[in-house]
Amino acid sequence: MSTGRRVVVTGIGVVAPGGVGKQAFWNLLTEGRTATRRISFFDPARFRSQIAAEVDFDPLASGLTPQEIYRNDRFIQFAMIAADEAVADSGLDLRSGAGVNHDRLAISVGSAVGATMRLEDEYVNVSNHGRDWLVDPAYGSKFLYNALIPSSAATELAVRFHAHGPASVMSTGCTSGIDAVGYGAQLIQDGDADIVIAGASDAPISPISVACFDTIHATSARNDDPEHASRPFDATRDGFVMGEGGAVLVLEEYASARARGAHIYCEIGGFANRCNAFHMTGLRPDGVEMSAAIDAALGQAELDPTTVDYVNAHGSGTKQNDRHETAAVKRSLGQHAYEISMSSIKSMVGHSLGAIGSIELVACSLAIEHGVVPPTANLANRDPECDLDYVPKTARDMPVDVVVSVGSGFGGFQSAIVLAKPEVAA
Amino acid sequence: MTRAVVTGLGVIAPSGIGADEHWKSILAGELNVRRISAFDPTRYTTTIAGQVDGFEATAHVDPRLVVQTDRWTWMSLAATQMALDDALYNPADHSPYATSVALAAGSGGNDFGQREMTGLYRRGPRAVGAYQSIAWFYAASTGQSSIRHATKGPASVLVTEGAGGLDSLGHARRVVRRGTTAVIAGGTEAPLTPYALTCYGTSGRLTTSADPRAGYKPFDKQANGYAPGEGGAVLLVEDFRTAVERGSPQIYGEIAGYAATHDAFDPNAPAPDATHMARAMSLAIADAGLTADDVDLIVADAAGVAELDALEASALRMVFGDRISAVPVTAPQGFIGRLNAGGSALSVATALLAIREGVAPAVGNLDQPDPAYGLDLVRVPRELDLAVVLVNARGFGGFNSSMVLRKIAPADIDDLAGKGFS
């Protein structure tokens, strides 16, 4: 559906393993360093997977008030700090409440698991370490309801930026970070908003999340070598490494962004999601539905598959995922798939569930901005069934005009989004 | 522009299993808020809730799937099947990409999550089962429904607390307009577990009354908080043209207008005034191409907290002016409890049933309407010719959503024919 309203990215902010802020993040990616390590938040000795990509995050030093920290789970804290950076980066003065029409300022936040960490911490207290099924409310904190409902993330950002337009959390598992931004773009296209603070956040590194991925062997057990544990497309990969973080993009209607002289990182040319309707966690090797999403997103952008320069892979590092999406990209791009660069930043910052889709869109925006494609770290021996150019180990200088970023998640969700230099997408 | 209509209803609610049971129950004025029976609620803020009695998951859901999913998802799957059956719509008869699932979520798989955490802390990581990763998270019901019905169209899971069901239906219209001809939307909720109820208790919005009659009493002088509840509704939203072309057995009504706003005031406290709630209503009415004068009935959000009820009354007065005293306002959820994301989906189902039957059901559990509100609160079911119904929903934190539902008239079908329908 073409409404004539184009959507551009005018601000970005990120809280990711390896550093808070877009500069630290970009340095990590372009230097090909990894932020995966042995879990420090709790003693992981009893768990199968003992590694994660953790954020060294000091919420107070990052600018949150003690009340904001007390009220909010870590995932919301990430979102607030990433949003602060993105809004400042956009040059919009949103916190003072002046300057823009706040009735047409919207919020779209993605999260796969919401306030899991706080819900688990509080559960330990009210249940007396699991002993009592009839948990005792006397030991719960005042803001437990804010934790139970992940919509609190959207509320916090709405309050923070006086956003009186539509606000929501999009929670489609591991595609949340793409879907929330795609939904935000739709709000602008459909005339429901002019500016959208869009992004995603997750902070899942807690015992219950680690345990639930342990049981299904989805995560890497390369515990003796955490730094090299996230190995997308490598023949020796053995699962994903859990991460955490948040990222926010300021989306604006193109004409008004131009009119105010905003810096434009890129245009959101198209977005589509599809379901494989197959299995909650399993993937068919043919990648048909992810390919359908890619085709639809490119179609909306009115871009031929041969114009794609870079594919930001889901690249989780599970056996089946990396083959699945390699097949999907080949199905959509044909022979051109062998000419593009494709990489997975999860090799460096891990897989932060719903957040990663937005973190990756920040990476893609910076790739277009700087003409540099981040590498796939730890890729030493390519899986013979993964036969594309995954930019092993070293970042690559190259013109990046058109990017496709893809995501795949539990529930069978497959998402694709197209970012392009505005002059290309025009 | 493409028009989106509702062709199927699936209801799992304290008022009944199935849309007909629900409708009969609220028309009869049955109070379905009772003392919580799933566990001893004595130590919790509220001890009463709307519970779905007689809901046997295995009667609706494959037993193998029952063990992999939470009660919230069982209810979503059951209501989805009912909506599809009601509409005589089988996704398998269409391209898999022609159907989407867009179920809202409010708080996820509470019972499943508490059980697995109990296992983790009592017995260690190996006690956590293989299904925790797919049962607790908010996308579980949408993902399972998509798989169960082999739908490959664009899925979504909107989370806006109590406004979620309405927002998912608003989004369903967007998805239809963007070319997916059928969308399974709405939502359910299952928060009646000790831990989730503990969390609810901190919201400051629950009734502490142990007597259901004295509990959730929206717009009553004795309003003192709400009773939570479980269940909700799933609706099939279709492209009007394809619904008619395939011979849908009924069209309950059109999603003619929808809008959402946020108070953006305080994460926990109610807004200082009704500006943004009123704006959601006005935008939804304008989106439908109508004016406030066209609205025949309002299904209120009806928080059952005096301050929030007063805000809704104030918002209605902002939008309708003095005419508000002559527009019937109802809120059958007073009989049922507030079902979080499921509640607003159920309100839409109720509104569509009211349009079909030409009857406005009464406000639930209302004894002494607060005259300060100046509203025409429906006290006993009222026969009315209903063409346009406005539904309001709010979510904790400041979410406001409104939807305008419009009856499909024979002229609408003729209009479709005039544009090439045969």
C-alpha cells in the first residue's frame, strides 16, 4: 500500500554489549571484537550454557534517576537510555514539550520477554526461593505490576518524551525489534503519526531464561571459550549466545525531516513479516516464508533484488537457522546472493532476543552512513551448506546503498526490512 | 479504501463459553465475579475475580498442545477456533498468506511461568521444561494460532494492557488494508495465579471487597476498584469484499474508525484531565467519517475506580457535549471483571452482538449511578436501533483507544456490487 508518505531514520541510539552509545558500538563492530563472556550476573555453574553478551551498564551514570531505576526493569532502562541518545541525535527537542506536535509523536517498542529479570528476582523473594506456591505479596516491591505488563516500556517512553500519539509494545519474540520499527514506519505511512520513537529492548540474562534455552539446546555450550562462542555460519557453531541491550531509532516523515534540515541516515523502504506456520522453534530448510518477507519488503521499496548491497543476517548461530536464512536469501536474490555481503553482528554482541532486530538496524544505518559493513566474527570454517560471502572476521569498506535486514523467531515469525539511502529509494 | 468487517466471534469469558452464552448471561444480568477458586486467595489484595467456569482445555485444544502452552493460550486457541467456525472460514481454503494472526497479549503465560520458576528454584535448572521457552512469552498465542491454522500472513502481538484487544483489532484493519484479506485478532488473558495476582495487587486499582456485589462497580457511587478476570474474545476481521464474495454467513459490522493516544503523564497515576482520552474518541469518530451525533451507543472502558470513571465521563462530555446525557452508555464488564487485553476484545464482541440484536445490555453491577457523571447509563437491557457503536479501552500507564463499529446495511452490499461485485 503506497500512501506517498516516506519514512526516514533521523536519529539512532544503542545500548549494547561492549559499550553504551553508538560510537562504542560501532567501534566494536568495525574492529570485529566480541563482547561475549562467562556470565557474571549470577553463578552459571549449574547451567549448560554459561556464557552471554552482557552490557556493562550503570543506569545512574547513564542519566536515569533513582526513581526511574527503582520503577523499571533493566530492559526498560536500556530503552530509556537508547531513546535519549536517539532523540538527541535527531536534533529534535522532545523532552521540553515544545517545538513539535506531540499529539502526532508515537512510540513503538519491541520486546520478546519484557521484564523477565525483575519478575524472576521478585518471584524469588515472594516465593521464599520457590518454596511457596501461594507467594507472599508482603515481600514484593511497589512496582510489580509495571513489571508484569511489558507495555510499561511504551508508557515510560511516552511519558519521557510527552508522546501523545499511539504507543505500544510489539512482542513477536525474536522478530520484535524489526516488527516494532516496521510498525512504527506503518504509523507514519498511514498518517497516524509524523514522528515515531521506535526500537526494542530485552534483558533476558537471568536463570529462568538461560535454563529454558538450555533444555532445548538452543544456546552455545562452548563454555571454555566464551569470546569465540558465537559462530554464525561456521561449521563448528553450536547455538546462539544470549545477549541483552536496547536500540532506538527516530523515524520521521521524509518531507518534514527534510524541511527541518534533519540529518537523514537512511530511508525505511519496505517492511514485511510472514509466518512459517510450521513449528514454534523449528525451521524448514527451504526458507520460503523468510524469502516471501524479503520479496514483499523489496517490492514495497520498489527495489530490484539486484540493487541489494548488504544483507544483515539473523545469523543466530544455530545449526538450522543459518542454513534456513542462507536458503531464503538465495531464493529472493537469486544469483545476486553470491555478490552481496552478508554478516551477523550476533557473532560480536550475541542474540538479545527481541532487542537485536533494532540493534541490527542501528548497525545497518551506520553501515550506510559510513560505507562499512561489519564482519561476522569467529567465522573460520564456513559450513559447506552456507556458501555466501559472510564477511569473515574483518569489516569491509564498500558503498552501502541498499540493505536488507532479516529476523527469525520462535513462533515461526520471519521478518525483513529494507533500508536505503534516500536518493536510492526515491 | 478497503473496508474491514467482522465476520466471526469467539468468546471465552466468565460470562460464558461462546458468544451466545456470553450474550445471554449479560442480558440476564448474571454477576460472574466470585471468590477465586483456583487457589486460596485470602492473602491477596483482591479475593474475587471473573473466572471461566467449565473451561476444559482438552475439549478445545489438542492434548499434546495443552501441555506445551499456558491457560491464556488455551483460551486464545479455543476462541480462535470458535471465531473461524462462526464465520465458516477455513484458512486452508485460501492461500496461507491470505490469513494473519494478530492477537494482543497483556501479561503472558502466568501459570506456566510460575510453575517453571518454582521448578527452577526448588530443584534446579534441569527441572525447567522444554516448553517454557515457547509458553511464557507474549507471542505464544499468536504463534500457536498461526501454526494451528497454517496462516502465513503478517503476524503481530500488540501489548498495551487493557487497550490491547482493541489495538489488535485496529491493527487488523491496517493489515486488511495492506492486502491480507483475513485477520484473526483480539486476545485473551489468564492472570489468576498467585504470582500474577500479587503483581496486579500493586497497581492500586483492584477492589479489596470480598463481596462480589460490593466489588467491581463501574460508574457507581461505590466504585472502589476492579475485579480482575480471565478470558477474552477472538474475532475474524475480513476484507468486506472478499467476505461477501465467499458468502460469509454474517457480517457483524464494520471497523469503521479507530484511534489510539497516550496520556504521557505518569507511568502509574491517572492523567490530570481527560484530554487524550477524548482525543482518541474524536479521532476514531472522525476516522469513521462520522460525527459524535451519529453514535448510538457507547461501550465504556469502565475502570471501576472513581477517579478513572470520572475521567471517562469527562472525556465523553468533551466529545459529545450536552448530548452525552442522551447517549446510552454501557459496560457489561461490571458483570465479568476486567480481563486486561482480553477485555477490550470482548467489548468489541459485545458491541457487535448489540448491533445484531438491537439491544444495549446493562452496565454490570450498578446500583447507585453517580449522578455527577451525567451519563445515560443503561440500567436494564434496552431495545435500540443501533447503527454506530463507540468502544473505549484504556491500558494501565495511560493508553487510550477507541473504535467505531458500524452496522452493515443492505445499501453497503449494493455499493460493493456497484463497484464490480458480482
